[in-house]
Amino acid sequence: EDAGAGAGSGGGSAMALPEEPHPPIVSSRPLPGKICDVVRTERPRSCCGMAMAGLRTAKYQLPEWHRRNAGVYYSASAASEDAERGRAEAKNLAKHAAASAQRAQQCSKATLGQRLQDIQFWRTELQKEIMELDAETNLLAAQKLRLERALDATEVPYAVVIDNLECRDRRQPPDLVIDQVETELLKEAELIRDIRDLLKRTIIQATTQIRSNRIQKENCELDWSDKVETYHIDDKCVSYCNDSTNVQFHPSSVKFQENASTPKSWAQFSHDNISRAEQEKLASVQLRSLINNIIHDASEDLRMQRAAVREAFDSHCRELADAKLRLEQHLEQILKDIGEEEANIVNLKKAIRDKEAHLKVAHTRLYDRSFRPNVELCRDEPQFRLVSEVEEITVFLEALKRKLMESEQNLKNLEETRMKLEKEIAVKANSIFIDRQKCMGYRLRYPVDLEAASYK
């Protein structure tokens, strides 16, 4: 049995290391039967044999003993050789395993080092993108603040325009017309409303873009934070060695996790985050440029419209002043005519009174001569002359009275004209006061530049 076991172990060692030679194997043979059995089967029974049977029961023959000793020696030698060969193989295996483990550990360390470089690259890129996106968000927030200030700055111009329109509605009916000033004021009010609507929409757009920038920045920060944590983990893994005190067995960690990413998807994730951050940053830069253009164009449009309104006010005020001056000149002439007409009426009345005195004299003479007696009541030359005088004076009196009536009507017309002129002059003065004092004076509060106001 020992020889068979030695042969079996020798066979196993030969399969493990076929390159080493092994000693020849001698097959074992079964031992012969006991002597007592042979005696019992081959020798005849005798009385002597029967007497010695108890002393020869478990004994072997001498050759058999030598053969058995030789087998034991051979088994021991084979077992020693097998053990020596096993020790050599174990030594070689341990040496090979140590070298292989060292190479594997160095390869893993180098792989971890390369992985650290990749993580550091993406971490640097993410950190750079986060800083740039944060700076761009701050710039966009400053532009949004400019929009809000510009929107606040449009409140005063709009109030000024509305006040101008309301003041001009208080003009008196002769001057309550839709003139160039009102047309320009209505255009200015519409322009300011459009600008305010545009600024409000742009503020909403800037708010949305700032929110998108911050969301993308948060995504990059989360990715960057994961990269930092992973870098610390892998850096700690690189620092591990065989002499580390905090290493231990974790058989369950050998399996791949189901939610684990691949190197391609890992790199693509950070690339996508950076790409989206670049897109948001580009959209933010374009929006900032658009905001600059909007504020500049709005400021220029308001400046040009303000100049147009001022020119319309100046032109209309000059027209009102010219009209008022001409009315005052006509009023001066009317007043002069009224004075002359009043003097003319006085002269006419005096002339009528004078003629009536002459007529009374003539009438009295005719009346007294009508009392001449009898034949003295003659149609003589004085009688005809007196009758002719009465007729002549009567004609002149009627003419003077008609002229007096005409003069009185003319004086009445002149008085009405004077009143109309004075009313028109008062209307023009009121219009000039509204346009020049109320409107143009209130427009001094108009901001000079919307673009400059957006920085204050």
C-alpha cells in the first residue's frame, strides 16, 4: 500500500512539472500467504506438527521478509524523492507567483497612475469650465442689472410724455388740434412702450439663461466633485503596498457592479457636460452682446425721438408766437380804429346836432311866416329858399344819421373783433404757456442717455 501511494504521488508530480525526470516505478506484488496456511495446504498433518502449530501461526519466510523490507526502503526513497521534487516545485511556484504578483501589482499601479492622469485632465477641464461659466454668469447678471436699470430709467420719460399729452389736452378749443407735436409725442409714447416691452422680454430671457448657466455649472460641479473624490480614492489605491496595515480581503469586490460605466461612457459623460457648458456659455455671450445692442439702439431711438419732439415743440412755439404777434398787431390796429370810430361818432352826433339847429331855425322861420296876414301870405323868394333849405338840411340829417348808424355798427363790429382778438391772444398765450413752460419745462427731467442710465 505504501508503495502504491508513492507511485500515485509521483505520478501527480510528474503531471505538474513534466520537465523534470522521475525515477522508475517498480510495481508491488502481493505478499505470499502465511506459513501456517501453506503448511496446512501442502504438508500432511502429523503429530509433531500438531504439537508445534501454535508457535508458527503469524510468521513469514525470510525471503519474504527481505522483500518486504526492500519494498519499504523503496517506498521511503520514493516518498523522499517526491517530497524533494514537491519542495522544488513549490519553491519555483512561489518564486514565479511572487514575480507574477509583483508584475501584476506594478501593472495595476501603472494603470491606476494613468487613470489618475485621466481623472486629473477631466477634473482640470471641468474646473476651468466651472470658473469660466461662473464668470460668464456674473457678467450676464451684470447685464441683467443694466436691463433692469434701463427699464427703471424709462419710467420718467414715459411719465413725461403722458404728462405732455395730458397738458396739451387742456388747450382751449381753437388750438386743440392734432398738430406735429402731438403726433411726435404719440410716436414717442409708443416707442417707449415698445422699448419697455423689449426690455422686459430680454430680462426674462436673461433670467432663463442665468438659470441654465447655474444648472449646467451645478452639473459640472457634481461631476468635478465626483472626479475629486475618485482621484483621492485612486490615489490612496496607488499608495497601497504589501506592507500597508489597512489592507484586507474583500472577495465580494471582485465582481463588476451592474451600474458601472465603461471608460468610453465615463469620458463621454464629462465631455457632454463640458460641451453643454460651452453651449450655455456661448449662448450667454451672444445674449450679452444682444443686450448691449438693445440698450444702445433703444438709447439712440429715444435720443432721436426726443430731438424730434423738441424740434416739433420749438417749431410749434415759434408758430404760436408769430400768430400771437400778428394778433396783437391786429388788436393794436383794431383799438386804434375803435378810437377813431368813436371820435367819428362824436363828430357825426355833433354834426347832426348842428344841422338840427339849422333845421329848427328854418322851421321856425317858415312857421312864423305862415302867420302873415291875407295877401302877405305870399310864395315869395324867401319862402322858396326856406323850403329849399329845410329840404337840403333834412337830406343831410338823414345822411348823417345813416352814417351814424353805420359808424355805430362798425364800432360794435370793431368791439367784437377786439374781443375775439383778445380771446385768441389769450388762447395763444395759454398754448405757448402749456407747450413752452409746462411741457418743455417738464421735459428737462428727461434722462439724457438711457445707455448711461443703465450703469448708474
